[in-house]
Amino acid sequence: MTDISETIQEPIEHAGQSKINSKVALFVAITATFMALCNVKDGNIVQAMSQAQAHSIDAWSYFQAKSTKQSITENALELLRVQNNPANNDIIKKYEEQITRYEKEKQEIKAQAEGFQKEYEDINVFDDQFDMTEALLTISIAMFGITSLTQKKWLLYFSCGVSLLGIVLGLTAFMKISLHSDLVSKILG
């Protein structure tokens, strides 16, 4: 236990004299600030996704209601046709018109529901990018902490590289440029 204590204590005592720690502090501040901005934008994207999903569910429910009405009307029409009563001709014509109207309305509702689903999927691409951005920036901040303790320059450069990758990914998401990686999404999902 004393070995660990001594290993950590020495870098802490010399932290103020280290140029690496000054760089680490600057990079952590930049990384954390950018991560906070991405987090806010990601929250807005999640809200938009929830809204698109709710609209999609509502539209599919409405589609189902129209399908049920159409089915009931088709059954009533079939019963009227079986009766083969000429007095029912006006009602039969009315039901046929309703069935045609329901079919047209269902196609419109279906297109609307599919549009909401596409909107959700399109937004989700950028949500995934912001999630990957946050993961990379979190890893880089942890690595900056280890860099500060170990004072290893190669680790500083590696941490900066991970942070830069996260920042690039986040900037592309802000600009709505898709750098979506299905492999990374599957790993994180």
C-alpha cells in the first residue's frame, strides 16, 4: 500500500512544476466544455426523437382505428349483399363509398406514420454520434488524469488524439454530417 501511496504522492508534490499538468488542465477544460455543449444538444435531440416516436405511435393507432372501421363497414356491406334486398341498394352504395374513403385515408395516415418513423431514424443517427462523442471525451478526460499522475508525454498525445477524435465527431453531429458507424453503435447500443 505504501508503494502506491509513494507513487501517487511524488507526482502530486511536483504537479505545480510540471508543464504537462498545465497542458492537461487546458485540454481537460476544452474537452469538458465541449462535452457539456454536446450533452445539451444531445438532450434536445432525444426530446425530438421522443416527439417523433409519439407522433408515429399516434399515427399507427389512428391507422388501426380506420382499419377497424373499414372492417366493420365491409362486414355490414357483406350482410346487406347477402340479404339481396333492392331496398338496401342506397345503403350498399353508401358503405362502398365509406370503404373507398377509409382506404384512401389509411394510405395517407400510413405515409404520415412512416414519415415520423423516418424522422426518428434520421435524428437517431446524430444521437448516436453525440453518444459516441461523449464516450470518447469521457475516456480522454480519464486518460488526462492518468497523464497528470504519470507525466508521460506519449500518454498526453494519445489522450489529445482521443479527445480530438471525440471533438471532430461532435462537430460533425452539430453540423448534421453523418459519420454514423453501425459497428460502433452496435457496441455502444
